[in-house]
Amino acid sequence: MYSAPMASLLRTIEFLGLSLWLGSDVFLSFVVAPGAFRILASRDHAGAIVGYGLWWMHMIGVVYGFAILLARLLRTRTFASFATPAALSVVLMILLTVVSQHAVSPKMAALRMQMGSIQATAADSPLLAEFSRLHRISVSLESGVLLTGFAAMYLMVKELSAKG
């Protein structure tokens, strides 16, 4: 096993990665998105800003997710550590993020291009209805990432408490 300082450093990387990921999700969801739609005159511009932030949050989240798992592997020196509830929660967060970024977001972007302007699209447009459906899926995926992240944090703390 590693020395106590190295094990502490690796565990810190796990907690820091998860904290930064959760913090970015909370900030984008509860500060940036509502603020952009409240402040900007154009819903299209607000959506573009949120979409830009979402892309970065997804990329950073996946990187943090893999850093968490790598730190866990280095700390425990066993692949069995990936079968713990905390690690499985992080894996689920990564999967939900990848689905959102690579399956849902591109379809929403394509619909945005077809409509030209979401704000100017008729309320009864099938394109707008499909966009709204995909938006609900996107919000559900992000909510899943956030809730799973809170569970992962609890489980990581519980692991640490059990060893202490």
C-alpha cells in the first residue's frame, strides 16, 4: 500500500474531483441557466450560452470522473474498488453525462439549426415539440448526474468513516 500521505492525496483527488463536478453542475443549473434566460433579451442567445457551458461541464465532468476512478485504483491497487457503490455511482455519472452530450445534445443542436430560432418558432411546431421533449430528457439526465453525485459523495464519506 501507499504511505499515509500518498493515500491521503489520492483520496483528496477523489473528493476534489467529485466536489468540483457537483459544484459545476449546481452552478450551471441554478445560477448560469436561470440567469442567462432572465438577463438576456433573446432566448436563443441564452440557450447558446447555456449550451456552451453545458458542453464544457460535460467534458470536465467526464475528465473528473476518470480522475476519480484512477485515483481510487491507484489508492486501493485493485480493480475490485470499482465494484463499490461509490465507484459505481461515479461510473453512472459518467454514463449519464456521455449520453447527454453525445446522444441528446447533438439532436437538440440539429433541431435548433432547422428552426433557425427557437424563440420565433410557432408553439405548435413539431420541431419545437421534439426539442422540448429532448430538453426534458436532458434535464432528467443532468438531474440524474446531480443526484447520483450526491449519493457518491455520501458513499465516499461513509467508506472513509468505516475505515476510520
